[in-house]
Amino acid sequence: EVVAAQLDSVDSLLVVGHNPGLTDLARALLPDFALEDLPTSGTVVIDFSADRWSDIQSTRRQLVYYDFPQNPGPAPKTD
């Protein structure tokens, strides 16, 4: 609801918070992303094709980047 309520003039949005809320948000926006629990200081970057934040649930969403401090390898790259 908070993301969808942003002004349309906002081009990019950084959401900072705590679990379980951030894990729930990532799961809601990326249902095919198998995220069990967003680790502390984890980062999920999502690209949307919507022109209005209020359309965020009904538009194409794509994972751009996911990483976290304890990741044993390099950050996953996406196309």
C-alpha cells in the first residue's frame, strides 16, 4: 500500500525496513522469486513497467539484483 501510494512524479523508490515486512514485500512483488527470508542488510532491486505507482500490482515486475553481506559468491547478475 505504501509503495502504491507514491506520487507519480517519483521515478525511483528506496524502501528500508525490517523483517518480516521486507521479505513479505519482495514475495508479493516477485511471486516467482524463491525468497525464503531476506537476510539482514539484503538488497532486492525490482524493475517495473508501470507509469503510475498505483498500477504496481498489475504490471510487469522483474528482479534486477539480489545480494546480501554473507553471500558466499559474487552478486548474481541479471540480463
